[in-house]
Amino acid sequence: MPKLLNISNPPHPRTVYWTLVAAGSGVILLAGLTLNPSASGWISEAAQAEFASTMPAEPAPVQIAQPAAMVRTVRAE
């Protein structure tokens, strides 16, 4: 049975604590925003604004590039 790797420098307990506090705060904030009736309206309006048009934009007119001057070659003899 393989042994677990030995961690020579484990993270500081205070770092772990603040990471969990930040993640928990983010979850509570996200839950509060999604459960708030006015915030759900904001989310709905934002999604409708993002996907407002189903028609693609008209393509720009195609312009074919023309050379500015005639290309000339020189023979070295």
C-alpha cells in the first residue's frame, strides 16, 4: 500500500482559516444575491441583454485590395 507524500512545508493554519472565511463569504454572498427577488430580476435582465438578438449582424462589404503600383523585376546578368 503506497504511503502519502510527506509535505515538508504545510500551509500556515491562519492561511487555511482565511481561505475558508473568504470561500464561505463568497458562497453566502452568491446565495443572498440569487435568493433576493430584485437581484434575480437583475440577473434575468442581464441575460436577456447578453442574448438580445438572434439575428447575426450584417457582414461588412467586401473590398478587394488592389496593388498600389505594378511589380517590376530586374534581371542581374
